[in-house]
Amino acid sequence: MKGITHFAIGLAAASCFPGAVRAGSAGDPLYFILAGICGVLPDTLDFKFTKFFYKSDILVIPDPLRPDAQQIADAVSLAVSRALATGRPVNLKLSTIQLAADQWQRYLVAFDVPNRAVHVQYGPVVDTGGNPLPHLAPASIPAGRATLEAGLELEYLATTTIDIFDGPVFCFEPTPAGRVRPVFIPWHRSWTHSVVVALLLALCGALAWDLLAGAVIFAAYAAHVLADQAGYLGSNLFAPLTRRRAPGLKLTHAAWPLPNFVAVWLALLLIFWNLARATTEGIGHLNPVRYLFLAAGLPVATFMVLQKPPKDES
């Protein structure tokens, strides 16, 4: 989910506590501030701190002047072979290709599980928003293909699109069955996306402020973790007691607009309902069935009809 989505979910979690709503109406925003911070804290820790301490064993930096898809495919094959030979995880970083201030060369890396191969295909030149720039279409670039020494055990998408900002890291983990498991951006949703960490932060909040603060912190942080679990990547739900991410439910993707819209909209509806419930007469004027149909069902259905099909994202 996007940052604004997690922020809204965190605020919605705080609104479920009447004490937090009463404090807010009395001019004390502490509980909602804590909820907003904890709603975005897991991803903030990952993208602002954790990723910079994660080391790569193999670094691929494609030459923007001499595009070579085969070189990228060979690097992936090398990482798989090294993981199989050493019996230890091997981290491979695939860097992006920046051509100018607002121009990036997109390329795709696809794992062909049945044929034990990896395919690399150069795509269009895109801007920083990920939009193709047709007037900068490159000359035909041969695709790359490399055979993999071991079979793959996929938990994430088979195809990864690499274009803007920083490239992804794959951790190739050997399995007891003699296969290799490619773990996508292993530094993301690891210890930061844990309900155990949420509980520890809640205890700190209770000691620093009060029990209500601890409950709000736990609810907002845990809501972020559980919302992410609906996607493909999954989270390490019980770190540090566990070491691997639990597979996601694969119901949505963080970059798709519809799930983010639905989550934000429903979070706002929940906040409105809880604020109305806190007044003496507000909730009496709300029919729950009509509220859900008119305020939730119709907008979501309309957006589903009007939205464009999502792009292929990593």
C-alpha cells in the first residue's frame, strides 16, 4: 500500500478508541498524531534506514550507452549458481539505467520456472512517473536469456519491471529440496513489519504516556502490517521470533490504484462513523445499511468501472 493509504488506516485505527476521539475533541491530538506516525513508520524505517545497511554480493550496473540484456541475464544465472554451490544466500542488486534527468531505460527480468531460465528484455524509455516516452524509443535491443543451474521456488511475481530511482535486490536462497528461492527486496517487510515490534512499541508508548497511547500505537502499527499482508510480498509477522516473511495473500499489489483508493475511502468512512458515534445525536441520523451502500458501495463500484488496467509492476 502507498504511504497515504497507511496514514489513513492509522488514523482510522485511532478513531476506534472513544478515549482518543474525546481527547481530540477536547483539543489534544496526541493519539491521532501517534497513530499517523505509526501508520507509516514500518515503511519509513525500511526505505529511509534498513535498505542502506543491506549489502549486495553481486552488483549489476548496466551501461546506458551499451545496452546488453545478456549481461544482466548472466548475472542472475551466476547468483543462482553461487547460491547452489555455497549453500548460502547470495544477494544480487539490479541497478536502474538513468539516461537523463527525467529519462530512464526500463528493462524486465522474468523467471521462467518450467524451463529453468531467466529472460531479460529491454523496454521503452520512461519518465520519472513511469510513463513511456515514444519519441525516445531506442533501437531494437536483443533480449537476453540464461539457463539456471537450479530450479526456482517463486513466492513473488515471475516478472520484475526495473526502471526508475533505485533498483531492486534479490536474495537467492538455497532450499533443502535443491532449489533456489529468489526473495524480492529482502530488506523490505522484514523485522519492521512484525506484530511483535508493534507490541514492543506499544509498551514503550504506554510507559511514555498512558495505556490508551499504547493501544493506539499497537493498533495503527499492526494495521499497517496486516494491510500489507494482502499483497504479494508478505511480511515477517513475528520477527524476531521468525526469520522469513510469511507469503502474502496475493489479493492486491501496492502500486495498483483501486486497492489504495478503496482502503483510503473506507478508512475515511470509518473515521466519520466513529466521530459521529462520539456525538450525542450524530449516530442516530446514520442508517448503517444506507451508509454502507451510498458511501462505500457506489463510489468503489464506480471507480472499478472507470479505472484503467494496472501496469505491470514489480
